[in-house]
Amino acid sequence: QVQLVESGGGLVQSGGSLRLACVASGSSFSINDMGWYRQAPGKQRDRVALITTVGTTTYADSVKGRVTISRDNAKNTVYLEMNSLKPEDTAIYYCKVIITMRGRDFQYWGQGTQVTVSS
């Protein structure tokens, strides 16, 4: 079974920065698209950023210009660098990875990491 381990969340003040990481481990597999999502209390889960196999990136309008998604294929890891954080960025952040195993695609979710931005 593939496992996703997230790290990097925490408490920061408005204007601060964080770098989230999500590493995939398990049996033989190849990683396709990777993305970050977030869900604030009482809100729906929204996509923050997406990065494809070839490195094409997509960002939500609410974070564009303040965050950067990147990947290290050798480490099976996706990162989300967040700068100029705002209180409205407070949420649980989840990574999602599309993985190919034995010729079939599967999606895996991380357990989530809390990001809290204080005023």
C-alpha cells in the first residue's frame, strides 16, 4: 500500500512563510499528477495547486503569486512553498497524488497538516 506523509505545517504570523512537503512511499509505482488541497472549518475542500508529470503548474486565484508548487521525482516528493501568508490561508492542507501501479491509476490522499496563520 502506498503511503503519503505530510510535513511542514504549523503556526505562523500573517506575512510569514511555510514549506509543506509530501512524500510517497511503498511498493513499485510511478507518480503522475500531484496537488495540494485545503479545507477550512465549515468550508469545502478546494484545490490550491497542481503540478503535472512534466512540471506544468496550476494555482487557485486566491494563492497565485504567493505559493509555488514543485516536485522532486527522485524523492517522490511534492512541495508547496507559501509566502505572504494571510489568516484566510488557515486550513488543513492535504496532498493528493495520482500513482500508476501495475498499469492502473490510483489517487492517494495524505492525512492532512494544519496551517494556522494568526493576525
